[in-house]
Amino acid sequence: MANRDREIQISEALAVSSLFVSSQINDLTGISSFTNLTSLECFRNELTSLDVTSLINLTNLNCSQNQLTSLDLTPLVNLTSLRCDGNEFISLDVSPLKNLTALSCTYNKLTFLDVTPLIKLTSLDCANNQLTTIDLTPLVNLTSLLCHNNKITSLDVTTLVNLTLFACSNNELSSMIPFSHFLSYIVQVIDLLLRIKIFGQSYKF
């Protein structure tokens, strides 16, 4: 129970399991005391750094729309949902997050993203980055894949037999291997993502 002294004691921090912070905050230094957090929503702030390494119980993290350039996720092995859209990431190591089922990292500056260890992923949105390649072959549980507005030159989707939502327009695709196995599945291409540029021509599903 809060003691109303306007300062958060360690005992008070430990009693919090879910925290929402969205008020143009530029410093979350004290977040390390909230070690029992399972959900942290700190989007739409002015954070340039965020240390969540002590929050090992987190299952949900949303730090979108900040000014983050790096994020150490190594200890967060229980994380199932990560949203970090609209930051300044050039690289993002998500390989320790073996339990992740949903990842959204749109509108960053990522040139590389290794998602191969994330075999539980069902939803991946990595659109609007600078990716030139991405290996999706182990992600057999994916139902939603949005990778449009990148610089991807080749995309192998042969193993993604559970996809129901797919968008990859505005890339530099010279090959996509193959799409025929999706004939028995409904593939929805959303928004202006109906065209894929291959060999300088437009193909419309």
C-alpha cells in the first residue's frame, strides 16, 4: 500500500505488476526497482535510454515512439510481446527472446534483424526499416508477416504455411521462393500493399 509520501519505496515498487507511463517522460531510471513487473507500457515519451535488464518477469514491453538507439533485452526470457516501433534502432538483438510470440519494430533504421531463434512467433511486423535480407524459414507458426517498405532483395516463404496476413511491397525483390503453396490459404494484402515489384514489373495478387 502506498504511504502517500510522494516517493516510491522499494516495497511499493515490488507490489506493482503492470505499469503504464506516457507523459513525455525522459528518464525512467527508477524502473529497475519494479522487478515484479509483467507488463511495461512506456510508449510516446522522450526516452533516449531504457534499462529493463532487471525486469526479468516482463511478458509485455511496449517502448514505441521514443528516441531509443539501443535496448538490452538479454535477460527478458519470459517476454511474449515486444513493441519498439518508432525509435532510432540501427540494430536490435532479439535472439534471447525464445518465448516471443509478437514482435513489432516498425519505423526504425534496422539494417539487420535475426529472428531465426524465435520459433514461437505468430506475428512479425518489421516494416519501414532498411532491411536487405531476413531469414524467416524457422518461423513456421507465423500467421502475420508485414515486411513492406524495406530493401529486401530475396524472400523465402516456403515454410510459412500458416500465414493469413502478408505484405512485402516496396522492397527490391528479385525473387520470392515460392508462393504457390499458399493456394489453399487466404493471403490478405493490405493498404497499398497489393503490388510486389519483381524484375522491374508489378505483379498483383
